[in-house]
Amino acid sequence: MVSPLIIVIALLFIALSFNIPFARLKIPPIIGYIFTGIIISNIFSLDKHTIEIVAELGIVFLMFMIGLEFSPEKLKSMKKEVFGFGFAEMAIVSGIFGLVFYWFFNIDIRIALIIGSAIALSSTAIVLKLLNESREISKPYGRIALGILLFQDIAVIPILIAISIIVNKDADLTQLILKTLGGFAALGVFIYIYGKFIAPFVISHATKTKSDEIFMATVLLVVLVAAEIAHFFGLSYSLGAFLAGMILSETKYKYQIEADLVPFRDLLLGIFFVSVGLMVNINFVIHNIFSILLMTVAFMLSKAGIIYLMLKFFVKHNRIAIKTAFILSQIGEFAFVIFALLGKYNLVESDLLQKLVVVVVISMILTPFILRYIYKIADIFDKEVQNFEEFELKPAEVAGHIILIGYDKIGQRVARKLTRAGIPYVAIDKQIELVKQGLKNGDNVIFGNAANKRVLESLNVKDASAVIITTLNEEHTHLITENILAINPNLNVIVLTDDEIEKEFYKNHNVYVVDKSKELAEKLISLALRCELRKERG
């Protein structure tokens, strides 16, 4: 048995060997992780079950982060996408592929429909990660894709129930359905209470410690508890995490939670993609390469075609239907679970299942390239280039605003003057007591650590007219300024300092410096207004 440490070293070495050249070629790291899993699985003897458990955490945190972007009100507005398009996609794609397996592979119709349902599922982990990174999730096709993916995650549960009914002929169908519906109801009640009262209460106490480690550990605990409760009620971990994120999206901790969890989520998702590669047997692929590639192309094109035809009747614009269809053309990670159960109970021959597993992996590998060239793909099928997507659905983000970092006494005076002047702004502070005070005052202030680049990006630094930093900690101000300029080098930044060395640094970086004095607020406002006028003239 190989040492676990040796395996970890090998895994990191192979992952870097793939990802460094891939990054230079602008190939997504997802591909490198999958290839790492393929290489590792054919060299070492691994405890794949442990890796799968860790990998599932990646999906849990991804779904929690997606939930943070979707408040209950926003989800209500997506009823058509989730329950309309989502249900139609699962029903139609499952039915067509089920009949294909019934006729051409001579499989029992019940098993064939389950295989069809597995193929109807798309990859939540890959699609949502790519849409988030490319900021396409707010586009019309990204919104429809998200709605369908959410319904697919729910649909996994009845598919697993169907397998248990086939395996256990004595199972009571009515009892299973009632148990599932009861689980949904119980989870809904728990998540509402948990997300509305318990989690914010726990997080608020964590913020009072002013310890980043305690805050991070608390957030991780909140996510894992929500996921485990969902599992306790017989539902998926990811569904519980998504609902918890959705409830917490309405709290003042949203932006800081997002910033802290992104690196942790990406690390676990990397492990998930490695676990996908572990399922591939290279020798089997070599001996069946032509039939596997033929199945992959046939399944992906057929699935894209079916989704396109379905959406064409309901979506106003042809290009939205095309892009949604292609971005969902791959087969998702939950198919692995379904195929594993079918193999465990000998319901399908092993060679066919292994081919299907490899088809899923290849379809996942192709997905990043599909998204990268999604607009060119749409151009192939629709020659009319339309720009409606630029304005049909814009993210709810302010632009041309002033960002106020620090909500102490100086920051509060600046905020009041900005409000009186009618200038749009957003203030941020990492002291929860000041944030609460600002909300009581009616100021637009949120909780977060502005030294974190993710937090700055969430404040839409790229489109701001100016940033005012009122923090009096020289090191903290320096770090924030560096991060702001890394995101937007041309942004007007105004800082407070009386340190001669720091003044020299800011001068070299074209940062406005205000000496600490009684007229601070007035000076800061006048400078900010000048910056805004200069931007308008430019």
C-alpha cells in the first residue's frame, strides 16, 4: 500500500504539471484536474470512497455560494425556469433516451428510463462554476441553465427512489413518496428557521471576536450543518446547502461569506474534478475508443438538439435557446451515482456502464471549451447577430458610485454628506457594531473586509468613480490600496495618512492623499466630486 503522503505529493505534482502549461494555453484548470485523476487512478491504489466524500463537499460549497446569489424573492421570479423548463427538460430528454436504450440496447424499459434520466442530468459543478467565473450567469441563457440545473438536483431524489423500488419489489411506493415529500417539508421549515435566526445569530457572535479564523470556521460549520440536515431528511447535501445560502443572502454577512469561502470552495471542487478522472480505466478506453467517442458525440448533440427544440417554443430569442442547449449538453456528476447503483445491483452489464462513465467524463472535459466558444457556436446556428443580451438582463449592480471603506466617525460624516449631495455610494466596514449602527442610520453600509479582493470585486470596483479609504491603520490602508489598483489601475483612490513614506508610495501610484485634520470630510467629498467630474469629462 502506497503512503498517503506520497499520493498527495504525486497528485499535486501531476496537477501542477497539467495546469501550468494548460494555464498558458488558456485551457481551464478543470481539465488538468480530471487528467490528474486519470493518471493517478492508473498508477496508485487509492481509497476512492474517501476522495468521493471530500469531493462532494466541493459541490456542497458551490451550491451554497450559488444560493447566496439567489434570495427567496429572486427564486420566486425563476419559477418558470426551475419548474417549467426544468421539468420539461427532465421529462423529454429522459423519455427519448430511455426509448433509445430500450430499442437499441434491449434493456428493460424501467432500467432504460433510469439511464435516460441520468443522461438528462447536466453538471451543476462545472456549468455553474464556469458561468460564475465568466459572469454569464446573469445573462438570459445563464439564468435558464441555472433554473434547469436546480430542478435536476431535485429530480435526482425520485430517480434514486425508482432504483430502490426496482431492486426491492416489496417496497411500498406510497410510503416512499410520502416520506420524500415529508422530507422536503421538514427541510423547508428547518432551513427557514436556521437561515433566518440561528445562523445569523451564530455568525454575529463570531464577528464580534474580530478573528478571521473564527469567522471562517463558523461559516463552514453553518454550511455543513445545513447540508447534513438535508441528508438526514433523505435529501441531497447540495440542496440543503443551496437553501441555506439562499436564506443567508438576505443578511449583511453575504459579501464577507462569499469572499472567505471562494478559495475553500475552489480547492474542494478541484478534488471533485480529480475524483471524476479516477473513474476512467485507460486500458478499457483504449480498447473501446471509437464506440465511446461515437456515443459521446451522439449523446451530446442529441441532448443539445432536444433542449433547443424544447426551449424554442418558450424562449423569445433563438440564440438564448441555442446557448442554453449547448451549455447543458454534457452529462452531470449525479449520473456517476446512478450508474454505480445500477452496477451494484447488476441491472446493466458492466461494459456498457463503463462506457457510459467514460462518456460522462469526456462530456465534462468538453464543456469548458463549449462555454468559451458559446457565442461562436450560436453564430453558426443563428446568423443574425443580436445584442439584446447586453441589456435584456443586467446584474443588479450600481455603477459610477463612490466606495467608502471604513465607517468610523470620519466615514459616517462622509456618508452623511454623500447622502445629502445625492451621490450614489456604498460603505463597508469589518466591525459589525458599526455596520449595525449604519443600517439604523439608514446608510448604505455592508459588513466585509475590504482588504480581500473578492469583497472589492463584489463592490463593483471596476465601475466605481472613486474610492475613499478612511481607515486609520496605515498597513491596512496600504494593502487595500494595492488590491484596488490591481483590479482597476485607473480608479481614483483617496486615502488618509500623515506618514511620509506612505505619502511617497501613494504619490508614485497616483493616489490622492489627505492629511489628517478636522476638515477631513469636506476635503474627501470635494476630492471625490472632482474625480467624478473628471471621469464624466473623460
